[in-house]
Amino acid sequence: MPDSTRQRQATPKDASQDYQRTIRVNATPGALFDALTSISGLAAWWAPVTGSGDAGGELRFSMNSPEPLVIQVAEATRPASVRWNVTECGFLPDWEGTRPVFTITAAGAGASELHFRHHGLTPELDCIEMCTRGWDHFLGSLRQYVEAGHGSPLGSGADAARRAG
């Protein structure tokens, strides 16, 4: 049986296999952008964080691990686009070098559409099932946060239930 690590490295990355989701949110593009770039917003729907969500900034997320998830903010163009580069992720090395991208468009009065694509998060990675479940949950948490003012971030009851189930 071939070594799965060698097999993964030998397979060319197919960008169409990146994790992608589009969600409609009953909030303005500006409110959605703020949730993706402010420290308070990110902590309310995803995980505790320090740093800056501005272009050129660095975000350090506490993810129940001694090592933080470190993300460089490659772009933060209000209200349309946020691009991140994962620079460090000791607890989940598959993420290092991947690039989450959030694209926001207006979708009528007071509504937005968010297209999320995590470049490099493909079925080739060992974490794909866990990461897909995680992003599915946290994108729902983002929607809940911008629509109702509270999300289901890391450590919340909904997050704990997702992990247990």
C-alpha cells in the first residue's frame, strides 16, 4: 500500500476542490465586513483573537491549543473582500499556506451574499472532514452574529455540541 503522505504530495492540487460556501445574510455588506475584520466581531462568531484585521495586519487566534493560529491579512477592502494567509498553525499543519477568502456582495435592501473559499483546503488534506464541519458551523455562527448580535464561537454550547456529535 503506498504511503498516503507521498501520495497526497504527488497529486496536483485541484483548485475546484477547495472548500467553498455561499451564504445569504440579512445584514449590510458593511456589517458583514466589520464582523470579518474587527477583533470583537471575529471573537463573537469564531474564536478569541488578538491583533489587527486591517490589510497588512496579523491575527492570532486562540483555538484550544498552546500554539495560536496565525493569519496575515493580505487584503481588507471595505465592504467587498477579505483575504487571509495562514502563516502558522502548529496544531493543524495542513492549514499552513492555505488562504481563506471572503467575498461580500450586496443582495438587496439590507442583505448580503458571502462567498467563502478556503484556497488549499481540499480533500487531499487529512483534516478535510473536521475542517469542513468546522467551517460549516462557523459560517452559520457568522450569519447568526450579524443577524442577531450573537454567534456560536469556539467554546460555545453549540460548538461543544457539534464537536460531541
